[in-house]
Amino acid sequence: MQPESESPPNPAARAVLREKFGFDGFRPGQEQLISSVLSGRDTLGVLPTGGGKTLCYQLPAFMMDGLVIVVSPLISLMQDQVDRARKLGLRASSLTSQDPKESQRRTEAAIAVGALDLLFCSPERLEATRLRNLLAAASVSLITIDEAHCISEWGHEFRPAFRRIHRLRSIVPAPVLAVTATATPAVRDDIAQVLRMTDPFRVVTSFDRPNIRWLVARLRAGPDRIRAMVRLVRRAPPECRERALIVYAPTRRLVVSVRRALASLGVIGDAYHAALPSEERQAVQRRFMSGESNVVVATCAFGMGIDRGDVWAVFHYAFPGSLESYYQEAGRAGRDGAESMALGFVQRDDWKVPEAFLDRAYPRPRDVLAVLRRIESASRRGAAVSPAALLGQGSGKVPHIKWLMRSGALRVDPVLAEWIDNWPDREEGEPPAVPGPPFTPTGNAPDLGPLVASRGQARERLRAMQRYCGRRGCRRMALLRYLGEVSDRRSCGSCDRCERRRSPAARSLTA
């Protein structure tokens, strides 16, 4: 897929690429995006997983006078992003509720005197009056939105605060760069509209990953799937033995049981999920990225920031709730260009888990209203519902509060609001204590129309995932069509459907 606009080569950017990053050439789409950013134009880039989106704001940070703001959805990854930027020689820092107070004060002081090149923050922190005043007085050269699909209600990880980023533009006259790995045409248009982009330069590279075989196997959950994965590992070519394997499972309980079952048959690996202590999660990620460990069994929490190139296979013990999520997770295979595979297992009962996740993220409107009535009743009595009662472990009401915040029916303490909006990144932790009322009813009738619409959109994404698993045609072409890429081909020759048509007698990989 060609860029939606054209941009000339940039010799100065190429020189910085060699000097600071040690690369001789750009990956597809990078140079066009960077040239557009350096020209001061609003820019929207869709580069595949492993396509080098980070470079598209790091390199301009070396070349532009002023601060580059990077709005990132997961605060748990920001320190790693800061560390990487500092190793390149950039003056980088983060500003989040998890940073120590002294660190926050140093960062704010650096912003005030122009001593930062890169600032990472969440969209929720960007709404804080103190930070907005600092940025209004600072010299800001670029506002970058990472994982920009979170802006769109049509995307699969919608975050309401992302849709308010455009308010910053009224006080910070800087161009905007929005980057993501997965965005359908509807999501791309929504991103540009919500950010109030002016004639944005767009680069949408091809979503096709020709070195990945796309495979679906119909096997019962349990020992059959474990044995199938072990057979594939044992049959893997010798060159794959030093490469990495990621196994995704939908729940923490399954992550633990799948890791144990694989280990009992000789496939030794780490487990990774959000309930692990932060230090253990960091240790697992560190071992995997360094090559000390080559196998990880994980939930979707093992995602953004995982850029190891030599993953030879990504197995899905069960499929996620959307093709967008599946493409991003499976796309972590073969980023080094070597032959790789993305294999997912499916059976009818598997869909109960993503359906439950859907109902959790998009609760029934009547259940949301019940939470509002509980808070209003306490408020009339002069009491307050404690954050722990609604948001603590096992309460399951974080999405309800999110939708009430968005509906205009509820005001939430800013510190608590940031904690809520970063859920489920930190869903196992206790909510922070706040000095004032945690929840304040506004008296406005809640507008839950967006919730109803989002439930419908989430169900359509789940149906698209189900259609992909059940289809008779080419898997690769189905993925590309869903993501808005038009191809003249009807088959790829390297998915399970095409391979069976080419050789009907061929045995399944999992047989």
C-alpha cells in the first residue's frame, strides 16, 4: 500500500539516522512521516507492528527546536521508553502518577527551563491544569500520539481521554503526529477528525506480512492443544531453536496452566500477566528481550513495547475478541523477516471468554445506572462510597465508573481518574487514597448512548474475528481486506486454507 500522500527524501534526516541511530536506511513509510513532521504538517502514520513507529518521533526530537510531547496509553511502559531515548542521547522524562513526587518536580522544572527533548505522559495527565500551564509557556515543537487507535470509538482499545487531546492544541500551537500499527479506514478517519487535524499527511504502509503463515486449527482446549504446540516446537527447523516463541492465552489462570503443561513436556518458559508483581513482570520481559528466555506464555498484557525481532511463532491458545488485537499480537512474529507462523486454536466454547470480556468492558447500561444510584444515595446522606469498595480487587466496577465519567453524570478526583483510565494496566492494585470526595454526582442525566454504540461495535469486532476463524477462503486476504488494504490476489499460498487447496492430501501442521 502506498502512502496516501507523497513526500520528498530528506537528506538531513538520513544523516541523523546514520549518526544517532546507526541505520543506513529507513523502513517503509518512516522517511515520509518524518519529513512531513519536520515540515510542520499534521501527520498520520499507520506502520505495522515492528515497522519502527518510535523512530518517527525520536528522530525529529533531535532535529526540532523545542519539546516533543509523546502521549502514550500505558504508563507501565513509559520508563522503558524514557530509558531508550536517554541511551540515544535525548533528554527524556515521564510525568505520571507512578513517578515519585521529587521526580515529578524535576521534570516540571525541566519543562519550564526548556531542558527536555521528549516528555512522555498519559492522555489523562495531559488534562491536569498544572501541566497545561507549563506547556502553554514552553516551546513545544510536536505533539505525538502513540497507539493512536485508542482515540477512536471504532478502535479496539478506546480511551475517552484520548478524544480530548485536541483541547491542548488551543494552547500549544504545534503540529500533531498520530501513529499506530492497526487502524481500519474508519478508525483512520476518526483519528484525524477527533484530533482536529488540518489536511493531514497520511502514510499507510502495507499490512501484509508475507513471511508469516496464518494458520487456524480446530482442536479441543486442553491436552490436544498442548500436544499440538509441543509437536510444532519439536519439529521446528534447527534455525528456529534459538529464536523466540510467544503463546497467548486469554486469562491468567490459563496462562499459568498452559505454561505448566508445556514445561511438563519440555517446552520451558515464563508466565506473564497483569496480576504478577511489577518486579516479576519486568524481570520476565527483561529475560525475554535479552534472549535469556525464549518462551513466554502471556495474556494480552504482554504487548506494547515487546519488539524482539526473532520470534519464530506466535500461538494463540484461544483467539482474542477482535481481528485488530489478533493482528497486533500475531504480528510480533517474524519481525526480523525470517519465515514465521501465527497459529490460533479455536472451538465453539472458546468464544465465551471474549464475550465475557466484552460485557466487562462495555457493561449493560442498567448495571451502570445502578452504580450511579448507589453513589447518589450515599451523597444524599452526606457519605461517600470509598474507591476501594467500587474499584478494589474483585469489585469489577471500574468500567462502570469510566462510562459514568464520560456520560457527564459523575465527577471523579483527578488522581483517581488517572488511575481509573489506566485500568486494566493496573487492575490488581488498590486505588489511591484521595483527600476530597472521590466521586461527585453532577445531577446531570447520564448519556449512555455512546456505551450502547460501543457495545454494538465491540460485538461486530468479535463477529469479524469469528468469521475469520470459520472462513473457507484465504486467511491473509481476509485480514488485509478487513484492514482496508485492496489486493488483486485471491490467495496467498501460505495460509492453512490455501495450502489445503493446493495440496488437499497435505496433513495439518498440528496432526
